[in-house]
Amino acid sequence: MLLAVTACAAAVFLAPSYLRYTNYGVRSFDIGIYSHAFWNALHGNGLFNSPEGMDHLSNHASPGLYLLLPVYALAPNVFTLLALNGLALASTVIPAYLIARHTFGAAVSLGCLAALLTNPALRSLNYDVHEVVFAVPLLMWAMLFLQCR
């Protein structure tokens, strides 16, 4: 059941991103920064990007972006970045379910997942690519490990 909910969450986060990408609906200034920075990093130029006129690390403390570079290298386009963003948010389902199951039981934990996935704050993180999105599942895993000791 958890895998089915995770797959549905991935579809919920990926479908809007894919539709915006294929219909030329990605109009964010930040997506230009990230796509250019990743392209340059892939070609050995660091995270330099034209919109900022400097290396992205000069403006943001985001060295963790280099961890995403191998996946971007497999399919170097904007949707890859949007998909990584959506998959990171969808992966939050697993630790959230395990935390809720440990605290409330199996039946209530599915309701907690529904509340999490319909939360407007979480869904708004799926609009654009930002490194803070990848902290959401990491923090949830940290809370689970803290709960389980």
C-alpha cells in the first residue's frame, strides 16, 4: 500500500511539471538559473549562470547541487530538474507514513499521508526547482530515525 501511495504521490508531483514543461509553461526566472548552472557544471564550468552573472555558489550556499549532477547528466534538460524536485517531494511519503504508523497506527497513518499530500505548502514547493526542496525528505528521515532511535 505504501508503494502505491508513493507512486501516486510521484504522479501527482510529476504530472503538473511535465505538462508545464511540454506546453512551454515554465516561466520562472529561477529555472533559467538552475538549468544554465547545471549545464555549465556538466561541462566543467562550475555552477556559473548568465542570469546571475556569477557562479551560483557565490550567491547561495548550495554545494549539494553537485549531488544531482549525475542524474542531470543522464538527461540534461529542464524537465530532469523538475522531475528531481517532484520525486524528492514524493519520497517524503515513506518516512511520513512510518512516523505516523509508529505514532498512530496503520489506519490513521494513511489519513496523515492524505493531509501531507494535499498540504498547499508542500505542493507549492513543486512549482520550481530549489535546493531547499531536497531538505524536506531528509528532515523527515531524520525525524523518523530520531523517533526510532
